[in-house]
Amino acid sequence: MLILLYNQVFTSYNLWVHLQVMISIEPHELSTAKLHAYLLGAVSPRPICFASTVDSEGNVNLSPFSFFNVFSAKPPILVFSPARRGRDNTTKHTYENVLQVPEVAINIVSYSMVQQVSLSSTEYAKGVNEFTKAGFTEIPSELIKPPRVAEAPVQLECRVNDVIALGKEGGAGNLVICEVLKLHIKEEILGEDGNIDPFKIDTVSRLGGNWYSRAKSGLFEVPKPLTTLGMGIDMLPEEIRKSKVLTGNDLGMLGNVENFPNSEEINTFINASEELKRIMASNDNEAIHKKAKEFLHEGKVEDAWKVLLGKK
């Protein structure tokens, strides 16, 4: 009897403790931005749909979306959602394009391209080609009009079967239901069994805020480019774009700035370090780019630019 009573009390206490630390909210009590943040923080990690589309005039758009997944194998169906912008209730170019030309190339995102993918999410004006801005290579699709991303480990040519609007207010999703017509898979990501090796494909996914997840190693951050209009990789000096040291991810970080540091900032930064003065004096491009790469890996993009522009 005592044991039964003890168990009841213990169970009741545990339930009370759990309820004390819970926050219970109804969606209408929150702003759209706060609700969006909670949902994206909770429903994670989410795979990334890197979607290439064209409008009726043939202008190409390339943009990532994390409301995305596979929902059927026969027929092969993917669904992603370019939601209405919460701040002003406008629609995205991808959504507008699939209504005009119901086709999309969905490219899978690997870690080696994540910084460029983030840069492509910058809200450039309609008609600006994000392939060019983010430094990706267009390759023609075989069955659809939108081009594929050559750097993507898997590229899926899709026909848009339906677009379902979930609402008319800011934050409302638009389900783009796609049927896969053709798959393109790089052989280098296949394992000995002929299936895709999760370590070789090295995919990334989205969480809340600036957080991403790398399938084979854990969490990392990529600052959102939504507050700035990054100049784009196409605006980088040719010597930097064609660097043998800097990767696509490095170039993506460099292209996500609006302005270069001025000469006074550069000189002050270089002259404060004997190591930097020595590297600059060597006039060795490889050494300069390696030092800039170190700063980029520390998240110090402005310092990396000071090094790159400090060459005499």
C-alpha cells in the first residue's frame, strides 16, 4: 500500500515539474516573426531545396528553401514552399516563376557550396541571375527549361504538377508539388553498394536562426544575408575569383559584403601585425590568400578583405 501511494505521489510530482517548465502558447498570441522562429527552431533540421526556375521571358532565378522534402517514390514527388514574406506580404520570384513556367530544377546542397547558397538567398532585383552572383555554373537540363547547378551532387529535373496557396497573409506558404522527371547523380558520391554514401554527399540542412547542420559533423552558423545586399562573387577582382587557394565557400563569404574596407582601415590593420607586413612584402599571392582564408574560417570576413586588398 505504501509503495503504491509513493508511486502515485512520485508520478504526480514529476508531472507537476514538467508542466512548470513548459511554455504553452496559441499561434494567434504571437507575431508572425516570433511564430516563424519557434516553428523553424523546433522542426529541424530541414533539408534544403536549391531551386532553379525561369520566368516567361527566360530570366533565370536560383534560390534556397528549407520548407522541403520528398513525399512519394512512385510517382516521385518532392514538395517545397516559397512562403510569402512576413514583413511585407510580397511573393518570391521562385513562386512567380513556377506559375508562369511550371518546371523547376531542384539541386541538393552539399557543405562545399553552402556559403554560396546562402549568398544566393540575397534578395536581388528581379532579372538578376543568382547563378552569376553566387558563382555557380549553369548547365542545361535535358527535359525542362530551368538550368541545373553543376556544383550540386544531385540535380533533379522536375515538372510542377500543382501549386497550392496556404493563405494570403505574410508568412503563408505556397506548396509547389513537383514530379521528378530525371535524376542526375555524381558518381563520386556513390558507395560500393551503388547507393548514395551520406559521408560522400556531405549534405547540409537548416535549423532556426543562422544555424545549419552538416550531416557528417554537426552544427555551424552562416550569417543570413537578408540585412545586406551582397555585391556577389561576380563583382570580386578576377585574381580573387580565380584563386587556387580560396574555395567556393570562401568566395561566397567574400561576396556577401556591400563595400570594401577603405585604404586607411587596410593600412592600419596590416601595420599592426609584423606577420601581415611580412606576408604583404613578399607579394606572394598564395601566402596572402592562405592568410585571408584563415580569417574567413574564423568568421572575420572584413579582416580577410583587408589582407586581400593590402597587396601593394
